[in-house]
Amino acid sequence: MRIAFVGKGGSGKTTSAALFSRYLAELGRPVLAIDADINQHLGQALGHDGPPPRALGADLPWLKEHLRGSNPRIAGASSMIKTTPPGPGSRLLDLDPEGELLRRHSAVAGGVRHLVTGEFDEADIGVSCYHSKTGAVELYLNHLVDGPGEYVVVDMTAGADAFASGLFTRFDLTVLVSEPTRRGVGVYQQYAEHARGHGVALRVLGNKVTDPDDVTYLREQVGDALLGWFGQSAWVRAAERGAVAPVGALEPANLAVLEAVLAALDERQRDWAAYHRGTVEFHLRNAAAWGNRAVGADLAAQVDPDFVPGPGALPTVRA
């Protein structure tokens, strides 16, 4: 199951994503956390010390060639764009930590294995769009076959930036973290409007809630979308200072919120055929808008009309 945490900058989405990831790990669930924001803070929130793992977005040629595998519809890595879908011969991925990609690009912190899309480096400044980085996550998720009882937690870019690609459709549940303010709720309303018609399961998680008036405000503004809310937390404050304790020591009311998020996620059912149709739809859009011109080929030809990913499509030798 895949869950994305979104929200305006400073809402607490990174803290929430890290907290939920560690909660899953302490329950003994297989979990992979992904920092899909070029402002790379998820690893630190998980308790990672030292340099971050090798970034996916900084290794795009290798990533594309790795995912292309022996797919006969893709001439080479240079003809792959961020939306290129998998097909027969593509290298589908799982969450096996011994797979080549996770060995090359992931690190473990707070009991959680995590990936990063990567931040801007000197060569990118004034030249590259941040989607050159986040596109790596989209490619990764399009080729990932996560199985039952496995979890992928993604810390997304702030606000509505995710709508510049099809990345916002890659999740079983999207949780928008909102403070009980007009700006926080405004981001939810914008996100809900953009996501309408794309099959996005969107819920709201209140944060920095201090009193019943805050809860009333959130309920009035988002209605049944409200999944729960975090109150003030000495546990979180200590964690932000580097004193990381077991998640089981979190305040009972805040721990119950994590339980509610997991229950909502576990209620979801993945329809792999519908999921792949979404992949193809956004690929064709991007191909027509800019991809064909950039690559010099008709990228619609990369789509195999009979291919559907899923557990049954995983090769005997995994990556």
C-alpha cells in the first residue's frame, strides 16, 4: 500500500510521514519511506545522521537503463521520460532490500529504509526544474510492485506542486496535513479541486491542534475528509531536537491518530489495471505535450496495450 503526505510548507507533513513510517516499522511491517521533496528533510526526521543516501534524481541515466531492462518498445534510456510505463521486459521492482536499486540508493534510519529524490546541486541552479528530480520517483513508483502488507510512505513537495506530473495519482491514500488555519485548509481545497476526477483518495490530518475550537474549525471546513488530528506533543518536540524515542512512547491520543491513518490505508484496495491505465494516460499526455518533441520519437509506441503490472508480472529474478 502507498500513502503520500502532502500539505503547505511548514504544516508538518515531513514529521507526519516520518512518524508514520517509524510506526509501521515498529509494528514489524515492511516499509520504505521516500523523500520526494527537493528540500530533503525526511531522513533527518527519521533520525538519519551523516550524508544522505545516493539520490535517485542524480542518477537518472542509470535508473532509466535499469528500469528499461529488455523492454523492446524502449530504444534506450535516452528515450525514457518520467512517465514511461513498464511493459514486457521492463525491470519491475519489489521491496527486497537486497535488490540492486535499494542496495545502491537506500539507507536505514530509525528502523526505516528510505530513498531520496535529491536536492539541487550547483549544476542545476538556474537551469533545471525540480521535476527533473521528482520524475525519478514517478519512474520508480511506476515500476514498483509492492505486495500485500508492504508499505511505501512518500513525503511529497509542498502545496499543489505535485500536479505538474502524474505523481499525485500513484498512491492508495493521500493524507493532506493541515493546520487549523485558512491557509492550511485552503491548500486542501486547492488539492481536492485539482485531484477531482483522478480517483485520488484524499483525507485530512489536522496538526498543531491546541483546543476544541481548532477541531471544530477543521470539521466545518473539510467535513468527512477529516481523519484525525495531532495535538501538542512533547515526544515530537524532543524528536526534533534529536532525542528519538520509540513511537510507542508517543502520547496516547497522538498514537491513536497513527492507528486511524493505518486503518484508513488498509481499507484501500489496489486495482492494478486501473492503476496502470492512469500511468498510460499521463504518459500519453506528457508525450503529446513535450516528450515526443524532446526525444524526437512517438512515445505512444512505448505503451504495450496488453501489459498490466502486478504481483503476477514480477520476474523470477527480482531487482
